[in-house]
Amino acid sequence: MSLWIVGICLICGGLIGFLGGVLGIGGGMVAIPALVLLMDMTQQLAQGTALIMVLPTIVMAVRKYNQNVRIDRRVAGAGAVGAVLFTWVGAQLALGIPSSTLRISFAIFLFFVATFYVYRIIKRPGAVTVGASPEGRPAPVLTSGWAVMLGVVCGTLGGFFGVGGVVLAVPILTSVFRLSQTSAQALALSMIIPGSTIALITYTWAGQANWWLGVPLAAGSLLFVPVGVRVAYRLPERKLRSCFAAMLFLTVALLIFEG
């Protein structure tokens, strides 16, 4: 692989790492359609290659988030157990279907999640106290049992889409359990680290991960994750959610364009 391709990967990885730090999951969602569109990869190969970049980025982002707000390790660990058990199942399902079907499924999934975020931004413009429902009732307690069930969903979707689990976990944590956006992103990311490792091993074993591209992407990404996390904590809650939804819609557009 030529040096100019390595340089481009480092630059692109830096941008993706910044987005990943700001949005919690934005980096992987940009990397997958970009790899398909620019590198002419299949959806499966793009997801496997993106995992090479995303996994160290997730670890770095969780570390930076934890410096600002302590992550409940008991809940995160319970969620990780559920995710590990089902990530392999999701990855096997993804590897067994046509690339075009997987790409369209990914686009549809992200579209509905983004629409849900827009609904929340428009319907509930006022500030809501963290830990309480919009009507003022106490929110459900995020127990280990709930975390395991959430981890099962995150693991299955994470294995199937590469990055899909956190996309669903964040809105559930903010809307049902009333966590702040940054706290939800930190907890969701910490849950998927073991599962993402399983997914990467599964995609690599199946020959669906390009390490020559993934490693320089990861190196560039790691340099800018701390910057993205700092920006995330400076943005107002409402603006951060708007950016999150906008990133999802952008990814859907890219996936449709690839078709």
C-alpha cells in the first residue's frame, strides 16, 4: 500500500475519530458508507474494516468520558455480558446475507432511529430533569437486569451492522432511563467493548476486514477522539442531540447513494 493512501487514511481517521468523540458513535457510521463508496468495498468488508478503527476509538472515548462523569461499572459490565453472548450471532447473520440487503437494512434502521431523535427534539423542546420522566415521574432504575437485556440487543445489532448497537442504546438510555446524552453515550460505548472485540474477530476470521486500511484509520482516529469528547461536553444537550440525528440522516443518504 502506497504512502499517500496511508496519509489519506490517517487524515480520514482523524476526522472520523473527532466525530466519534463528539457523537459517541458517529465515527463508525461515517466510516462504513465511506469505505463502501470510496474503496468499493462490500458492506460486510466495510463493517469489518471499520471495526478495526472503531474498537480502539471506543476504548479511548470511554476513558475520556469517564474522566468527566463516572460510568457505573456494574451496569456497564452487565450490559457487556449480554452483548458478548449475542454479538457473534449478529455477525454470523450479517456474513450470510447479500451485501446489498445488509446495506439497505442498515439504512432503514438508521433512518428510524434518526426520525425518533427528531421527534424528541421537536416534541419535547423544554429541558427535562435527568432521572425523571417528561411528566415529572421518577424514571425506571437502570438495574443489571435491564442492562443485560439492553446488551443483548446491542450485541445482536452490533454484530449485524458493525456499529448498530450503540445507535439504539443511546436513545433508550436517554428516553426511558432519562440519562443525559453524554452519560448515555459513555455507558453505551462501555457496554460494547467486549462485544465489538468478538465482532472484529468474527469478521476477520471470515476474511471481511482489511487491516492494511484499518490500522492507519485507527491511528488517525485516536489522535482526535479526546478533542471530540471535549467538544461533546461543551455543546448544549439539545444541540448535541440535533447533531446526533443529523449524522444519522447523513449516513442514510450516503448508504442510499451507494446503491
